[in-house]
Amino acid sequence: MSDKILEIENLTVSFEGFKALNQLNFNMDTGELRVIIGPNGAGKTTFLDVITGKVQPTTGRALFKGKNLRSRSEHHISRLGIGRKFQTPRVYLQLTPRENLDLSCNRHKNVVATLLGRPSKAEHRTVAGLLETIGLTTKADIPAALLSHGEKQRLEIGMLVAQSPDLLLVDEPVAGLTDEETENVGNLLLTLAESHSIIVIEHDMEFVRQIARQVTVLHQGSVLCEGSMDEVQNNPQVIEVYLGQPEEGDG
Amino acid sequence: MITDYSAVKSSSTMRRRSLLIEGAIVVAIALLILFGAPILLTAIGQEFRINMLGRFMTLAIAALGVDLIWGYTGMLSLGHGIFFSLGGYALAMFLQLQPEGELPEFFTLYGVTELPWFWQPFHSLPFTLAALVCIPALIAALLGYLVFRNRIRGVYFSILTQASLIVFFNFFNSQQKLINGTNGLKTDTTKIFGVYAGSDQVQSVFYALTVILLLLAYMLCRWLTSGRIGKLLVAIRDDESRVRFSGYDPTGFKVLVFAVSAGLAGIAGALYTVQSGIISPKTMDIAFSIEMVIWVAVGGRASLVGAILGALTVNFAKSILSEQFPEIWLFFQGALFLVVVTVLPGGFVGWLRTEGQDLFRSLIGRPRRVMTYPSLAEDPEVEYERQNLRN
Amino acid sequence: MLTSLLDGLFDGISIGSVLLLAALGLAIVFGLMGVINMAHGELMMIGAYTTFVVQNAFKSFGKPWFGAYIFVALICAFLVTALLGLVLERGVIRHLYGRPLETLLATWGVSLILRQFVRSVSWVMVLGLGVFCVLYFGAMTIISRMPNVEKIRGWARIVLLPLSAGIAWAAGSMLGQTYQLAATKPWFGAQNVDVTAPGWLRKGIKLGTYQLPYVRLFILVLTIVCIIGMYMFLQRSAWGLRIRAVTQNRSMSACLGIPTKRVDALTFAIGSGLAGVAGCAVSLLGSVGPNTGQNYIVDTFMVVVVGGVGKLVGSIVAAMAIGIANYMIGANALSPLVSWFPQLAGILEFFANASMAKVLVFALIVTFLQFRPAGIFPQKGRMVDA
């Protein structure tokens, strides 16, 4: 076994001939915080879809801690220790934030245990602690439908943490947030990065600069380049795909 | 941490106390229906309504099941008539076989001389009692598994359940030799422990049994919906694929809740059969199964009390209206579907929780309850605006 | 043996074509709006009754004209049901957008009302309804022009609804009093009515020992014409393009300026109109009653489930497969083929009648769905997760 938490080899996903991912190779160490950027249609979301089992790869394979993820269903992969946050916040609107977190926090997710088990005191405490971390203690018992967009984003990140996955996949966590909220989410992610491996997909370059150590650029379904933020920013290829013409680079 | 812990503890004792109060109220109501209603109805000379009330309470048991899967989990089954009928047939066959050793009359009519093998175990009461819950539950579990496994849901699930309803209807309707086809099984003239099932004595026992089982069914559903699994069912209704990404497999939960719901329908069907004296494939026509849904919709979905109230009121309204104006009943029922779905999506209980409460508050001169963020409520500016708006 | 198989095949196709005609409108609406219309069968029933009315009107015209009534009836059935569908979409379904299960229940309510309506419709009722609509909607229109409309709308409804209903009721009873039975007698009643096929459709071609009735052939041709018409409409016309666009991606289409609400209304009207045409065809096959639609509804739903949404060809294949399977099993047409295997023949024998055939076909459908849960032709590509 390697210390790689995620290895992706020659991954191709095609939809009726259109290749959303094309011979993608990707590696990530345990404990790393990786930011993936790329223009629209680069295959970022499909990339997450494959890892979480929503889409099956056409060819190639994805290994998580050395285990092949092919033909495992979403819940199985999630139980292996991969958590995902969606682009638009997806929380259970009819439940309260406390119940949302409690469901994610549950360690035994089969039918019988969920049916008979009661939340343990430790889980109660985890939930209470998480509510405080994401700043929703005062709103813990109103339906999540009444939360604002930013609060829902934080709640979903909280749900992700409650799952205590080894690898967090975070899809555009700051879309539609104010600057202040963005910074909060950034700090939250940096705190989480101390104990988790995280992949963040993001468009907001300010935000990427705030959190990024290692950046991967996707383009047309494959990795264009990889490196630190500065390296990536000065890479002529990246400038070209992002801005079309290199001479407009400073505009 | 220490403060957190004490908060948890105090909230749990609070919960225990409120549960106790709720339990006391529910048991009191059950006792009232058990003893009070028959006395009252006899006093006003409407004895036949006791039987009606008993039957409608069995329907309320079925409504609880429908509420579990539709109200809480968001799966609309249009095939609950199957499970209802299976329960009914199981008990009816037991009764038909009662005077031990005799073959039910209809078999001889069709020239069947030996009891078909699958009816053999129905000589035994324990088996029958288990079967009338388990057979519907198992069939629901199987059908549910085959459907949910493939992530077929929404209207697809609804019309598949409806199609299976028609399939069962066709099967029961066309198999004269096995289950007496269209005519169904009569229970009135059968004997249970040496007493005619249609007699007042047996009927009042079944009335009591219905009240008790309704109470138990309510408690079961209350337990299911208040625990973690109840929240999970709501989560499945809200966003099923999100549930998957949280590490739960919705299939198992949906199969479970569908099976429980079918089991409840089976119990309801058995109790109903004895109190109405007959079970026939008519309980598997399309309309009856959809009616079950409308009971829940009228009462208020995702509310157990709503389901029970809905089943009782809609059926009483039906019996009164269709006695008086048989023509208008269908118009009324159709309009009921339309109105409940478009104007009152939360049903009666849902209305009570929102607008009804506001109306009540405004009647007694209290300000309307405003749903808002706690922080917003503390905001002096908002408070000022609200003062002004109220005039 | 071969001829009996061919007979079976043709009978199956002809059952399938009725099914397809009935399912076509349903499938298009379902593909576009994700809505299952439980009143679809009742729209068919209305189409059949329209045929009955047109036929009676043509009877008074005399012999040469009578033969042609069926074409007029087809057009009338289409128009009447399309109009009804439009009203249904505007009045009910539009308000339930995005809640398919509720739509299902609401349309069931509509189907109950329609069934009772044809049973008890009479001049009194029509007049009453007319008066009510004129008064209520007229008054509401006038009120909606007033400046302070938002304030008084609620009250206006509460006042106007019983008022116009009362006036309508009074007008109806007055009519009933003056004309007595002539006005209160139901038009159709609860009994079934019979549509006589025109003379030229009552014969048939003899193919060997097999009598091929013209009626079946007519329905087959009608189905083909409807499908080609629908195909041309969807592929070649501007509105067809819009319908396809909305079917594939509703929100994107809305952003591009396609009037999605009008597309919905139009599609629903066309789907309903097709139900009317199907009803007209069905009326040629047997007597017509208020519950006629119920006989077809579940089978047509199965066509939609098996066929998948988004492609007409899926519905065609599914309808034919279900029709042929139903007939083959029901008529025990397959048992000669498996005579070498008595157990299987015995099983087939057990299912060899119309109702038991449905049992087996349903089992086959559920089995099929284990392999293709989204139907024969699912919508492919990147799906927006709903």
C-alpha cells in the first residue's frame, strides 16, 4: 500500500462519444489539500462524480487507499471514507440543522442499527460541537429550509465533517457567498485540512489563493498542469485556456 | 463541554415528560372510543354506526401505513389495496375453514375436492395471524426491492404499484377454483370459536380489537417516525441521492418502510373483512387504493394524527353523502382531490399548524406568529417595523 | 402452426396499435412535464362520446353522408379533448408544476369528475355550469381590472363563489321546472352507448382462413398517421423544436426565451387531443361507457414505463411488445411452439386468458426493468440530478 490516498489511472468517461474525462491521471497524498481549477466543461464535476460512484468510468480506474472504486455504489464509497459537498448546497430542508448533522454523524448506517440505535452521548456532543463550529447553534432547531444560502453551505460542510471521512470532496464551496463568508469558509477548510485530505474545486481565484498549496488544472478532461499557485499562474498553457489569447493575459 | 452535556440531559428529561403526557392523552382517547363511543351511539339510537366506526378505524390503520410511506418517505403507493386484501383473504380463509375438516362451500361448487396446498396452513390460527401481517409485508418487500434497487421512484413507482394492483385484481378475480373469484370470501356465516362471526358478540370483540390495534399501530408509527429512522425517511423524501452520499443505502430503508406499511394494511384488511362480512377483489380496484391516499392528504400528510382523522372524516362523509346523494358523491370526491392537493397541501393538520394557528391567534387578539431567525427577532429595527405594520 | 402464429402476431399488433394510440399523448406529456395524467383514460372516453354524438348528428343527414362521419368525428374528438386538456392544464396542472405525485392525485380527481359528468350531464347541468362560469369568471375578470385588486380578491372569491353557484343552481332548477324531463334527462346516462361503425368499415378482407376486419386495419392506419404526424410536428415545426428543447432542458430553454408555459399548455392540449383520437378509435371496437377509459389506463402507463421518455420510438416498440405479448399469452398462441416441453406448456396454459395474461406480462415488465430501469430508450447523456 502506498501513502497515496487517491490514485487515478487513465480514467476516461464518455457520454455517447463525448469524452468528459479523457485519459486522466491524478495522484494525491494522504493529508494533502488540493485545489482543482479549470474552465467550464473541463470535467471537474464529472471527476468528482466518478470518485463518488455516481458515474462509472468507461475505461481506467480510480483507487482510494488502494481500493478500486469501480462498481461500488455511492453509499458504499461514502462509508469507505469519502465525503462530498455539492455545488449547490444540498441539505435536508425539512429537517433541522441538528437532525441533518445527527444523520451524517451516525456511525452505523445499516437499516437495523438506524432503526434500533439511539444517538449516543458522544454523538450528541459531536453534533453540538459541530453546530458551534459552523455557527448555527442558535438556529439548530429550525427547519433548514429557513437558513440562508451561506448558512446552508456551512451546514453542508458540517454534515461532511460529521461523516468524518478521510477524503473530503468540496465542489465550489464559496459560490454565491459574500467576501466575509468566503473567508470564513476558507478558514474552516484550512482547519479541516489539518486532519483530513481535501479536494476543493473552485472558480474563485482569490479564494484559491487563500487556501491553495497544490493546484491541479483540468482542461478538456485531462490534467493540463500541476504545481503551486504561482507556477500554475505563470504557466502559458493555463493562461491560454483560461483567457483564450495569451496577449490578453494581463487584462 | 460540561454545559453541553447538561443541556442534553435536561432536554432528554423534558422529552420524556412530554412523551408521557402525550401517551396519557392518546390512551385516554383510545379508552373513550373503546367505551364511550358505543354507549353514546347506542344512546342516540345509531347502533349501526358503531360497526361503521369500527370499520373506519381499521381503514385508519391502513391510512397510518400510507402516511408512513407517502407522508414521511415521499413514495406514493397506489397499490395498497393488494396488501389490504391479502390480509382480508388470509383471515377470511381461516374463518371459512373453521368447522374443522369441512371444505368451504364454494370449493365444492367448482368441483374442487381437496383444499389447495397453499390454503392448508390456514387451519391454524397462529399461522393465520402471522400470515395476515407477513404475507403482505413480504410481497411488498419483494416488489419494493425489485423496484427501489433500480432507483425507480416517483411517478414510476406509483404507476408500477398501480399496475401490480391490477395484476392482483385480475388474478383473484379469475381464479374461481382457488379463491372463489369475483364473489370473494364471506365471513358472516362462518364461526369463530363456535360463535357466528356476524353476531353482535364477535363484532364488539372486533371493535375493541380494532381500537387496540389502532392504538398499537399509532404507537409503532410514532416510534418509527420520532427516532433517527424517521428523520432518515424525511431525508429520503427531501433528497434521496444526498442520502446515498451520506453513506446510507436508501433501498433498505424504503423496502423496510414499504413492508411495514403493507403489514399495517394487511392488519387493517383482516379487521375490516370481519366487520364488513366479506372480502372480494373489489378492494383491489384502482379507486380504493387511491382513496387511501386521499384520507391521508385530507388529514395532513406526515402527521399520524392527521392520517387517522382523515380516514375517519372522509369515510364518514362518504357514507353520509353517498347515502343521501349518490350522484354528488363522485363530484365531491373529485373536488376533494383537487382542493386538497392545490389549496391545502398540508391537509387539515398542516393547516392547523400554520394558517389555522394564525387565525386562532388573531381571533383571540394575539399577534400573528412570525417564523423568523432568532437573530432577526432580536433586531430592534425589525421589531420596530413589525410594531408599525401591526398598527 | 405458422398461420396461427401470424394471426396471433397481427391481432397482437392491432391491440398494440390501440395501446400505442392511447399511450402516445401520455408519453409526450410525460416526457415534457414529468406528469402522469390519470385522467387520460377519461379524455379517451370523452373522445369516444364525442364520436357517439357526431354519429347521431350524421344519422339525420342520411345514407351517403353517414359513411363519412368517422372523419368528422376524429376531428371533433381531437378538438374537444384538446380544449378540455387545455382547460385542465390551465386550471390544475400548471399550479402543481414540480410536484408530479400531487398532479397524479389531482388528475385522478379530474377523472372521477369526468366519469360522473358523462353519467349525469343534462341540459340543466350544462346551463347551470355555463351560468356559473359566466358569472364567476366574468366578475373575477372585472375585479382583476380594479386598482386595489390584491386587497379585495380574497373577499371577492368568498362572496362570488356561493353567489354565482346559487344563481346557477336557481337557473338550472327553473329550466328543469319549465321543460321537465326534456331538460333534466341525462344525455347519455350510466348505461353504455354503442357507436356503429360506418358501413365500409364493417367488412373485412379474407386472408386464407383468417378474417381481417377493416376496423382493425383502419385503427392501424390511424395510428401510423398519428405517429407520422406527431413525428413531423416534433421534428419539422417551430413549436415541435421548442417542445423538444423544453423536454431536454427546461430551465435552459426558459433562459433562451422559449415560452415554457405555452409549450406546456400546447403539449398538454395535443396529448389530450391524441387521447380523443384514441377514444374515437376505441369506440369502433365496442360499446362505450363512463368507465371505458379505465380499461386502457394501466396498460398505457406500462407503455410509458417500458418505452422510456424522450423518444417516440420507445413508445412504439413498448406498445407493440406489450400488445403482442398480451395477445400471444392470452390466446395461448405460443403453446404449439413449446409442445416439446410439457411443463412450460402447462404454465402457459395457466396464463392463457385475458386477465391472467396481464399477470404474466407484468411479471415480464418487472423483469425487464431489472435490466433497463429507465426503459428501452432512456434519455442519455449527462443528467442533471433531480
